[in-house]
Amino acid sequence: YQQAYEPLLVFARDGQGRLCGLLTLAIASADARLVAAGEIQAEYQVWISRPELGDTFPLQAFREIHHQLPSSVLRLNYLPPGVPVEWLKNRQMKRRHLISAHRRPLTRFGDGSAIAASLAKRTNKNRLRQIEKAGRVTFEHVTDPQQMEAIIDTIIPYHDVRHMTFRVAAPFQEDPLRRTFALALLKIPGLVHLTILKAGEHLVTAHLGAVKKNEVQLGLIAHNPRFARQSPGKFQILFLSKMLL
């Protein structure tokens, strides 16, 4: 994305010159918008710092941003849980920010009984049988780079058709760099988790999500419109939960 954005780094160093705080931003070349690095492709947008600077670094960083770019507006879509926000009570910052809370849906696996119970429901078993008419149902964690590229090219039209239906937007069609970016992420070992649900040779659903320690974030999910009536995305998440458990 180097032609579309100019990097903007806000950082702090201690007395010995060691990095102790960093906020990665970018300026859009087309309209000079200030955005967090990754923009809409980054689920969480946040700074990092030493723990003891949790409320000091962001206060100073955003003061500097306002000083250097007084007319700019910066939106951070989601802050990760537990990020220090006490600094927002500062008198100057109170007049410059809006913050809102969002529920974060989580699947907790427990002993796996809830997953098994859902898969055992009559409606779900009937839907799976309908999918199986196209071939034997398999669920796979994909790690081979060449297979990943072929799957991405199958996912893209499924993904955009779904988004056109619900959001009147086609992310991959509107942003030709998105495919290249997705493939670049897949080449970094352990960064993302790609799984597919197939019926015979037919790709039914696929999911691509970022990995964070013992979590997988729900990210790019796509399903074959041929199987839409069988709610394949639900099975993708259930089988993924079973695999992760």
C-alpha cells in the first residue's frame, strides 16, 4: 500500500535512546486522511508502550498529533480489552475525543459439550446431510502456501457477493491490493489461521483469522452461494471451534 498511504510514526524514547512507546499511523495519499495503520483491515488499532507508560505515552502522543496536525480527525475502530484509558480523563483530551463501548462476542470452548450439542441438533444434522449430497464433508486447516493462493482466488468472489448483498460493497473488487495483502499475511508463519469446509471437491466455506496466543479472531469468512440455504458459515465456526479445542 505504499502508493496509497504515507507512513506516520509517533514514538517516544527514554533517556538512553531506547524505544518506549509507538503508535503507527498513515496518511492517505488521495485525500490526506489520517488513519491507523491497516485502516479497515486492522480489527484492533492501538499504540504500544511500556506498562508504566500506559497512560503517559498515549496522552503525549495524541497531544503531539493535535499540535502537528490540528485539523485532522483520527478514528481507532476497536481498542483491545484492557488498554489503559485513564489518560482520556485529562482536561484537554475530554474536549477532543468520543469513546464508546462495544460488546465483544467470544466463544469459550469449555469441555466441548456445547459444540457437540449444537452439531447434534436435528436441524443442523439435516443441513449437513443436504451439504453432503454434493460430496463427503471435510474440514481442513490449510498451511501449504500454494494451496492457500488457489483458495484465496476461490474465496474472493464468494466474499464479495456476500458483502454486496449485505453492505452493497465489494471489498476485493474495490481494492485490488487486498488480495496481495492477504497472500502476504499468509506467508508469515503463525500469523493467520486458514480453514476450509468442503463437500467433495466443492469449497463450501472458508475462514481466515489472525492468531493471538490462544485466540483466533473471526476475520474474513466466505461461503459458496450454492449452499447458502444450509447456513454454512455456522458450520464453519462450529467445526473451527472443535478443531481449536
